[in-house]
Amino acid sequence: MSFTVPELKYSLDALEPHIDAETMRIHHDKHHAAYVANLNKAIEGTDYAAWNLEALVRDWKELPSSIQTAVRNNGGGHYNHGFFWESIAPNAGGKPSGALAAAMEKELGGFDAFKAEFSKAAMGRFGSGWAWLSFDGKSRKLVIGSTANQDSPMAEGLTPLLGVDVWEHAYYLKYQNRRADYLEAFFNVIDWGKVEERFERVAG
Ligand code: MN
């Protein structure tokens, strides 16, 4: 099986002015496409070509060492970006509601505290990586953290609910070195309905 770049459910300029069309075009059509091409190249002709994406990303340590790094980076890149495109939308932002809002209130001290801690994780990730809101199935609690490069919380046994790409390619054209401004803008495009759906699937 060969992986393909998913089509965006909105136009490249739909997230303006928060995320600009040119960044979206290069990010989706070039960066994401490269992860997909390199993932396919790594697993082509191996037994692992039959694995689904989630298994490749979660269990990359079980792969032969010859393809571990390529799958970790490019499988993670493919998964994280597909996840990211679905986490954002035009006319979005605001705050979560329902069970997720209640869990955030109880475990993290509310939305504002969540936003502060999530932003801190994103600002504190040195170099390239992601900040995450995840669900820990063992403690049944929300967890905020970050990963380097294209690593996934799934490889740590967590279920990601929301992730923000803090690689410079995600924001440099519009925000240059101002990662904090990009993060503030990101909050205007979060599709909380999607994040709530993910939360309810694992925690409900
Ligand atoms: Mn990216």
C-alpha cells in the first residue's frame, strides 16, 4: 500500500489572515508531500508496507533498524500533518465545550490555564517539533507536552487530541522568528469540534 497526501477540506487562503495561503501551499504541497514520498520509499517492497500509518508511527521501534529512522521521521511527518490539517478550520477558534471543556476545567484549571501551558510547551520546544494536548489512557487524564522533529505522542502511549507544528516552515514566511505571534494566531483556527470528537472517542 502506498500513502498519499490528503486533500485539504478548505482552500489555501481560507485560514487568512491567521495562516497565509503561501505558507499553506508550501507546507501542504511541498513539505507534507515530501514526508509521504519518503515514507513510501522507505517501506516499498518490505513487509511493513502492509502496516497502517498509525501502527508505523506508534511502533516504529519494532521495525528493522535499516528503516526505523526514515519511518519515524516521515511516517510521523505524514501522520502529524494530516492530523494538523484536520485540527484547524476557517471560522473556528474560540473555546472547547462539553466533556473536553469539563476535563480541562477539572484537570488543567480551565481554558486560559490550558492555553498558557500549551503555549509554554510550544515556545519551549527548542528547534523543530510539535506541542500537544494528548489523552493518557492509563491515568485517564489530559496531558500537555511537546515532541522533537516529527515524533508522535502515540509512540509514548498517548492519544493526541491537538497538535501545533512549531517547525519554522509552519510560520516563518508570515511571522519570521515570532513563534509567539504564530501561536496566538493558531488559537484562532483551532477546530474545537474536531478536538472534542477525538476526546470523546477515547475518553467517553
Ligand atoms: Mn510542518
